[in-house]
Amino acid sequence: MNNIALGQYVDGKSIIHKLDPRTKLLSLMLLMVSVFLIPKPVNNSFGRLASFVMLLVFAVIILIIVLFTKISLLKYLNSLKQLAFLFVFTFIIQLLTPQGDKILIPNLNLNLSILGLGIILLWIILFIIFRKFIPCKLIVFLILTCLSIYLLTYDLGYSFTTVTLNLYEDGLFNGAFFFMRIFLVIMLSTVLTLTTKPTDLTSAIEWYLHPLTYLKINVSIFAMIISLALRFIPTLFNETGKILKAQSSRGVDFKEGTLKQQIGQIISLLIPMLVISFKRAADLADAMEARGYIPGAPRSKLNVMKFSLSDLFSFIVTIVIVTSIIVVSVI
Amino acid sequence: MKVRFNNVNFSYDEESVVLKNFNLTINDGEMVAILGHNGSGKSTIAKIMMGLLEVSSGEIYINDKLLSQETIDECRNHMSIIFQNPDNQFVGVTVKDDIAFGLENKNLPREVMEERIHKYLKLVSMEDFIDHAPEELSGGQKQRVAIAGALALECELMIFDESTSMLDPKGTKEVNEMIKKIKKENNKTIIVITHDLEEASYADRIIVLNNGFVVADGTPKEVFKNELVLEASGLKTMESVSIIHNLKNKEYKNKSLIEEALWELTFNE
């Protein structure tokens, strides 16, 4: 629970920390968009090479940005850990989707035999029983999945049916491509949230949304909502952790049980969370009101945003990267 | 700063009346402790004063100005409040941002904000934590930040609404020391809402509430001498006061002199 990086600003004095939040927001948004502008690997070796080289160059750029933030790499990896299943799921879906002409592994016959399925079932049971003691669960799970597929390619006897799969070359490249793409976007968003205070981020959003005030839309209220939401993400996660421990001490096991039991266990977590959140929201509203907050009223700002030379430089670098990607994509 | 409640009635629902024909005057520069058990209506008084709850009938005067929807913002400008839960009043992402929140609402210039933030953080001995996030602070430290935020507004009246009830003994001591320091160094009207008699003993005047009625009003010594009222109000007296009360039942030489000396010692007279 404490590994959630979103909303967790890490105080620092790095160049990235000091950049104007407007520059950071716009530059990182542009970089995110340009990740999506990198063309999908086409069905020829040059096209594939170009796509992956572009992704690699992008990864190096992000690595440089990450190093400039002077924040431990572990912080970034923690934010990725939460989305590991999304990465794996995307990769597997791409790998098994029929696409392109070239088949990497044709007619992969998986023999669904009693013995083979029995061994896999035994692995799954052992994994569930001992998962509390297994380090790097995801990696172990992936190894076991690969071993299971490999095992099923052998006819171990008492086979009742055979499933034929084709693993496509394009699927493999597309899987790797989408995996990289999500990885880079998450890294960019993590850079933004780790190096920018929610209040600064809100000020930047408010600044960009300023034209909407001409349409009589109160932008400052939206900005305050975003700011408070970001401020309370870590607090609510800590609260969830406390409820988890409290319910566990009463015998609720969130990791075990049938689907019905697990739904019940989640409800035992959700209801107190909702009650606490509403109570917090009411108390916070009172505290804000008591401190003179009037929605929509003019407010001064302690942190004044200043566009400096380093902002200009960062913005130029971003524009160069985005333009290069557009040019290479068109070519 | 003077506050006056005139025949105030308040209830959260039709069945349970919290305040009934409630009258109270708090004078300028006074430190008043409002004592009472849970549900006695003490926090309700604070919320009504801040305009966070609307009364069913009656009037509240803040510096002789009637508190109403029209005057609420003006009245709030004279008052600041520190609530019970330090987490639920921490708006900013860092200590500095949190103190700035109230000042930004007052639309103060940046230089004034910077000056006040440093001044009051120094006063509550939290200057070294200026860039810290709320998660990095203890309960007592968060409450000290809340006090700095309230002080920075430079209001004439400060309300401490059970501000130590969620703290450990160390945090409670920190906050109580701070209240005493504010009382000593600033000419502010202070209202301490509590069910802790020791905390109330620092006040100039104690008001005991029971089911929305004022059952005792006087100096700490006067109120604590009235053991029966405290017991009837569901309050447990201080250990030192209990000793004095127990001594009353014993026979010994110079009884009244010793008792008087103990009262003096208890209230640092």
C-alpha cells in the first residue's frame, strides 16, 4: 500500500524539481503523446528496427530525466510494480493474437493430458500455499507459466484433447512494443508526480485552464478538487493499510477464500473506507471553511510560477524530440 | 474580542436538543476552558461560533456584531480554530503550504505570507520541518503546524476544539505547552474545549457543560472545589484535587491552612 507513487511528492532540489510546473506538465504531456506517435513495428526488419530504436532512444532520454531528479530508482520501480500484471497481460494478448504472415512457432500443440494438467494444478496449489514465502512472486509465476506451457507440449499420456496454437512473429514484436510503450508512459507520469508538489501541479492545470474562465467556468474550484485528491491519496492508502490490519486481526484473510468469501472480505474493507472518507471530507470542509476558504473567491499564491532559462531549454529539447519523432514516423 | 451567546437553541435532529436557551459571554483577552463529557455540546458551541453550524433560534454576537449569513466571512476573520484530528485539517502538501492556505484565502501578498510562515513556525518550534509532508510528522507536530496556521491568521480569538484528544502524552504536552505560551505572549482570547480537567486548569475561567446547560462557571479553583457538579457532569477531577477533597474527611491540625496551601500549589497562585 505504501508503494503507491502517485500523489507522493518527494522533496528535492534537483533541476527537474526546480522547473516551472507548467513546463513540466506540458513537456511531459508532449513526451507522452510522442511515445504514442512512435509507429507500431511494421512487417519488415527495417521498420521494426526503427520502432525499437526510437523506443530505446526514448528510454535513454527518460533514464537521463530520472537521473536528473536525484530520486532513488526504487521509488520509480515501486510505481511500476503495481502495474506489472497490466504489462504481462498486454504482452500475452499481443503474443497470442493472430497477426502478420510469419509464424514464429507454428502448430504449437498443447496436449491436455490428465498427468500434465495434474502437475500444473499441483504447481498452482503449491504456489497459492507458499506464496507468502516466495520472493518476486510475479517472476516465479511467469517462470511457472512458461514451464507449464513447455510441459504441455509433451504427450505425457492419457491425453484427452490437443489445442494447437500459433505464436506469431508480429505478435511477439507488438507485445514487446506495447510493453515498452506503457512502461515509458508510466515512467513519465511518475517523474511528474514525484517531482511536482500537488499544489504546483494544480496551479499549472489552473493556468492552462484559465481561458475557460471567459466561458464563466470556475477553474479554481476544479484545481482545488484535484489538489485535495492528490493530497489525500497517500493518507487514504495509509488508512486502508490500517483497516486491512484491523480486519486481519479479527481473522479476515484477504488473500484466501472462495470468490464469495473474497467479495465479503472486500466489502469489510470498502465500507469502513467509505465511512472514513466521508467523515474526513466533512471535517476537511469544516477546516477549510474555518480558515476562510470561499469557493471561487480571489486568492493570492505563495508559490509564484516563474518561467526561467532552464524552462526554455527544457521546452526546446522537448519540441526537438517530438518533432524528430513526427519526422521519423512520417518518413 | 468578546463573544456572546443569547438564548441559543440548537439541535442536530428534532429529537435530541443539544443547546437549549444557551447564554454565555466570553470577554476580551480571557482564556476560557469549556469542559464537558462527550455529547455535552461543547464542540457544537465552537462550530456555531465559526459559522459551521446554523442555530435553530437565538443570536450570537462576535465583537457586538450579529453572526449571520451576511456577516459570517467578516466574523470568521477574527477567529481561528484548531480541530481534534490533525490529519483532517492538513490541507497543504507540505508544512509551508499548509500554513499558507489560510493566508492565501485572505489574499495576502507573498512577502507577508513568507514572513508570517517563518515567524509562527519558529514560535511553535517547527521551523526545521518547513518542507516536510504531513506523513513525515507525528500527531503532536501536525497539531503544532495547525496552531502555527491558526496563529498566522493573526486573529483575536483562538479556539482549541479538543486539540489534544487524539494525541499521545508527549503530543498532548507539546500542544498544552504551546497554548500556555500563546496565553503568556499574546493578548488573545482563547477558548479551550476539552474533557481533560488538567488542560482546563490553565484557563482563567472554566465553564462546565452538561447536556447543553452551563452547570458551573468560575475560576478553576471555584469550579474544582465543586466536586459534586463535576461528578454529575461525568468528569473525573484531577488527582491533586482529589487528594484535597479526601483530606476534608480527615481530622488534623491547621486543616484549612493546609488545604488552602494545596489549592494554591495546584493552581500556581
